[in-house]
Amino acid sequence: MLKVKDVNATFAEKGIHVTLPLPEEYEVDALEILQKHNTPGGYGLLLNISYRDDSGRQVSDIVFCEAKVEGKRRSQQQEIRQPAKADMLPFRNSEGFKSDEEARSYLAEAMGHLLKDKGYEQSEREGVDLYYENDGRGFFLAIAVRSDDEALEKAKRLAEIRLKYGLDHDYGLLLPAFQESLGMSLLNQDKWMWRNEEFLSFNKIGVYAVDNWNPNLIYAFTTYPKPRELKRYFMTTGSQWQMVRSRYVAGRSRRRKETED
């Protein structure tokens, strides 16, 4: 039976340098690549892995790994493009949030600024955290600071509201792009999306993630809103998400290494 270090070596023989986030001596029963996407200099891999831990217990988990590929050059020209907005909100100085309340306020301000820029006006609707309207078309929004059970309950509530108000409006769940300072790892964020993506997409519930540093960047993960200008905005930000995520993961690994040293 292969061990984790053998799997890493097998990838390396193929020119793909990846380190599974597990102890090297763990035995691997099965490995499946669920998703692969291009990153600067390599790939991002979402893996379904079954292994045996120290006690011999079989464990199944979904992990995300950054893989560097020999011969694949890292583009020096890739820069984060600012989407079209009449004016921009100021950047934050840090990734994290000191409290849930700070995160909620940040998310509400970022999305509200975008919608007002596209001609929406804020109003009120029962059952949601934010409601904006433009020429009779509403945007119903729920805010969650973590990808957890509470976020799913809010998404289910949005699905019920959609049945009430119909298809001529937009519905979305608003989240921070990176939630580690709030106790939710990036891996668990990924798992939450994988578990609930089918439900969210079927019910046309958009998941909108606000960049932790730049409130002018909001990423749509499941579905775009229908209005043309909003759709254009989210197509611009969506094309940059994998690069932003890869930079975050690389920066996190670098910071952890510096701390250990």
C-alpha cells in the first residue's frame, strides 16, 4: 500500500510537485482528483483522499493542494484588474476581522456600494438582511460570516423567499472570501461549497464572496445576477478568483514558514 510520501514522489516523477497535507507515513487507500484548475506556475487540485491514520482508522477527506509544474512558467503580467465602478471604496489593511459584527458591516457596505453604483436603491423586505431594488427588480441578500450550518439555513430561507416573489428578482448569500480569522478554514469553505453547490444552483441562489482586502472585488461562485451591468461586473471578478485564491494560499504558507523559522 502506498504511503503519503510515495504519492508525493509519484506526482514528482510526472513533473508535478505537490505535498499532500498529511503525515508522510500515513497509508493511502484511494485518491481521486475532483477538480483541477490552472494557477500561475502550476495547478490547484481538489482531491478526495482515503487514508489510514495513526490508529489504523480509515478516514476520507477532501483536501486542496497547490501543485507546481516543471516547465510551466509563472506569468509576470498577471495583475488583479479593478472592475468597472464609478468610484472605489478604500482598501483594508488586514485580511482578518476582529468580530462577526465587523465582518457583517464590511460585507453589507461592499455589496451596497456595488448595487448603488449599478443604479439600485436600498429598501426593506422581511426575511432578508439586505434588499435593493432597481426599476422594479429586487435583489434579496442574506449575510453569513462563515460557510456553516447557519449560512445554509439562510440560503434555504432565500429559496423560500424566491418561491414567494418569483424569478424576476435576484437572490444571494453574502460571505467573506477568506474566513480563517473567523474560525473557518479554507478547506472547510471548499467542503461547504461542494456539499451545497447543487442546492444553491438549482434554486438560483448566488453565493457572493467579498474580498477581504478590497471591498471593490466581489466574486460570484454559483450563479450571476441577470442585469447586464452586474453580470459584466461578476464576469470580470470571477475570471480573477483563482489567481486571488492562489496568492492567498501562497502568502499563508509563506507566513506560516516565517513564523516557524
